[in-house]
Amino acid sequence: MTYFFKVWTSFCLEVVAVDPSFEVPVVNVTVIEGSTAVLPCSVSHLNRHKIAWMDQWSTLLTYKKDRVIDDRRISVNQPYPTEWNLQITGVKYGDQGIYTCQVNTEPAKEQTVVLNVIVPPRIIGSQTPSHIVTKEGRSVSLICNVTGVPRPTVTWYRKQSTDGDEKERIGFKGEELIIHNVTRYCGGIYECLADNNVPPAVKKQIRVDVEFPPEIRLPTKRIGQSKGRETILECVVTAFPHAVSVWQFRGRELSNSWKYRIEVFEEEMYTKTLSLRIVQLDERDYGVYMCVASNNLGKTTDTMELYEHRVRKPTTQSTSTISVTPGLLSRGRDRKPVVQSDKQVDSPLIKQYDGDDDEDEDDARINYIESRGNYGRPAAVDGFKGSATSVYSVQTVFVYIALSLLYVLHH
């Protein structure tokens, strides 16, 4: 009995004498700035030993479960009895470095954890304003200063209009974009996009406007319309600053009234359409209208003629069937054949006019291709049977005349 007690005591002493050990291998922890970092430290057989956390400058952060420093972002996270994790909330970029989990054995045992902090891209400074106005021929510098870990890549894009998300990529990467010898076609919204694979990517937009004098384009120089109708004249103006655009008629500037309605439609960044609607046209409305556009860099004009559109009403053709009475040609007397006229019929070569004023003059044209047969003769058409017999009758006349002349000469 005494021997058994000694063996059991010796066994218990040996169990108690097992040194603490780290259960988790050395790891590196990477977090995004602003998030929470948990640095693992799992120790088995801790017994009466104590655990402390220190930073890379050997500053004591925690001892057992207690926080030692004033930084309230730091605490000990212990989901299980063997775990003594160091937790840092709201991680800052300056928190990155080497942290040590130490057990106060003799000598002390310790395990290090490397904390890496990555930072999303940010655009800093205001060296380039969000809106730049320049003139043609000059150079423009667009700057997009960025920070982030790892170093962000800056890509430039260009949008030609404020509507929609459609944009084109510029074949350049860098924080400064220089545009040499600017033209009006260089205007638009430029966008720098900074990305380092740490979300979110950030962007900045810079609007570039290029000043130039107005230019006018008329969709047509002449337009026709009938009396009593209405019509619309359009003038496309391209300029920056946006031009003051008006319609003039006979030296007078037109304005909105019961007769005129003026509207402006935005087409592109620098382009607008000036529309003039004229109602109830009469003789006084026909003439030359002038579109005038001006800004601080110049003035330009162009004219458009409004004329009365008249539809020419086509006339109808009539044909007659002729027949000759051969009995009237008698011996010794020369009589003219009696010509008899059949009823009038409309020629199939003419397209009938239905009285619609909107019909174009060309609609009343002769359809030679569809209405002619071989050798250019009129083709046979239903309801016009007399045409073929007319040719036969004429031939018969000449035969009888020839026979009659021969008979007279021989007698």
C-alpha cells in the first residue's frame, strides 16, 4: 500500500511537470485597414503560467486577460480555455508589425505573429479642380494623386457626354495625364480610376471644356410646304460657351407666338438643335429664314429657304378608234375616207390623280416600263380593246387605196 502511494504521487508530479506548448503554428495575418484583426495564440498545459502580448517595440499590451495599455481597441479574445488571441478593432495602417505571445516559463516561451495591413486606394489633394475650361491649341494637365497599400494603379477614361455610363479607355496609366494641343474634340469628362485589388476602388471625374466659336449646320437648305399646313425648320449649332441662337425672318428676330414655336434640343455635349415650328402657312410666310448663333468668341449665320409646294395635277390622254368605209371609194372619183370616232377612254399610261395635295409631282409620271409592249408600242390593257383594232383598220385603208389606184390606172 505504501509502495502504491509513492508510485501514484510520482506519476502526478510528472503530469504536473509537463511544460506549456503552443498548439497553433506561426501564421501571418492580413487585414484591411479599418477592420478587426485577431492574432492567434493557443497554449496547452498552461497550468499556473501566465500569458502576455507585446508589440514589435516590446511594449506590454496585455497580461492574462487584462489590457495594460490605454488603447481600448486592444483586448484578449478567449473563445476556448486554451486560446489567448489578441484582438485589435479598427485596425490602422500603423498597427502592422510583429506581435509576440509570451508564456512566463523559465526561460520564457514565445510565438510571433506578423500583422499586415492593406489599405484601399484613396485620392488625395486637390491640385486639379473638378472643372477645367481651356481654349483650342493649349495644353491641359490632369492630376490624380492616390495612396494605398499596395500602391494603386491609376487608369484614365473619357466620357463624351454626361448621360449614361459609356466611356472609352485612354491608353495611359499614371497619376498625371497631359493633353497637348487641345481641340474641341478633346472636351469631355475625364475619369481617373485607382485600384489595388483592395475594395473599394475609387475614382475622380474632371470635366474639360474647350472654348471655340459657333458652327452652324442646316439639315437642308430648301424646304417646301403647301399653304395652310405647318412646317419645322431646324438649325444645328455647335459651340462653347453655348451660343445664343435665334431665328430671323426678313430682318426680324422671331419669338414664341401663336404663329411660331421655338424649341431647343440638347444633342451632344457642345451641340444643340434650334427648332422653329411655323403653323398655318400663308403667302407671307414663304421666304428666306436666317439662323444666327453667337458667343464671346464669334458669330455665324446660315440661311434656309421656305417655298410654297404646289402639286401639278396631271392631265388625261384620250385615243380614238378609226375605221374606213371602203365602199366610198368608187371608180373615177377620189373621195376621202370617212373617219369615225369611238368613245374616249383614259390612257393606261397615265397614273390617275386622286386629289391628294400631299402627292408629289413625280407621282403623276408616265410609267413607260410597265405600260409598253414590244418595239415601244402600248401594251394591251383591259378595257382598252380598240387600240389593237385601230392598227389593223389603218393597214386596211392603205390596202384599199392601193387597189383603187391600180383599178383607175388600168381603166
